Amino acid sequence: MTLNRFTPIALVLSLLSTAVWAQSVDVKAGWARATVQGQKATGAFMTLTAKDATRLVGISSPVAGVAEVHEMKMDGDVMKMRAVEGGLDLPAGKAVELKPGGYHVMLMDLKTPLKKDTTIPVTLLFKDAKGVASKLELKLPVSSTPPAGASAGGHADHKM
């Protein structure tokens, strides 16, 4: 590979474009619910605000065999939970809260109990309106209840 005088400029421009995209999703009040020995699933919660229309299309964590966005809603007088197919829309500038009893992240097939006052790594996968994919890596605090001052959240505020 030969370098020419434009290569450094191209490199700087590519890094700048990544930085611009990296500022497009704001994550606030993130936390994961602690588990007890033998428990195989739990929830993670946060508020996502996208600068531009985006979709949360995937989640992964090394602590879980399966991670999905789920929705809980009433069907008549029965509360039902189901995986959100195709991703969760994040309208431009509008906060989308992932909270107990609504949209939330399900961490299933847990490989180890999630202990209070620890953190877990979680990766969020996004696609923008043009189909460009990106990811955001978080460290979510583990708690048995939502931290004070947040409807569902903790102190893991991040920007992507």
C-alpha cells in the first residue's frame, strides 16, 4: 500500500465522521436488575434519545446467552410480554424510556448471577434511517431497585 499526501486528510475526515455519528444517541439512567442464585433472566433499563431517527436493532452482553428488546402491555386484563421484532424506533429528539412494565431489555440464559453494586457490559446496536449500522458499548450498574431520582434508571449516562 502506498501513501500519498491525501491519505492523512482522508483518515482525519473518516475519524470526524465517526465522531459525528458517535454523538447521535444519548443514553441516560441505565441500570440492570440484580438476580439471585439460579435466576436465568433479568431486565435492563435506560432512556435513549436519538439526535436523528434511528432504530435499536440489537443488544448483546457477555453475561447473557440471549439479549432482546421486549415490550410488556395489557391485552384485555392480561399483561403480556413479547420480543420487539425488527427493532425499536427512536424518533429524532424524542426520549424513549426502557423501563419495568414497558419496553425493556431482557437478558436471558444468564451465565452468572448479577450482583448488586457491580457493573455489566452491554452493547447496543443501531441502524440509522440510511441503514448505516453502529454500536455503543455501556457498563450498566446492577441494582435491586431503580436508583433514586430516576423512574427506571441509574448512573450510566453515555452518549453514542
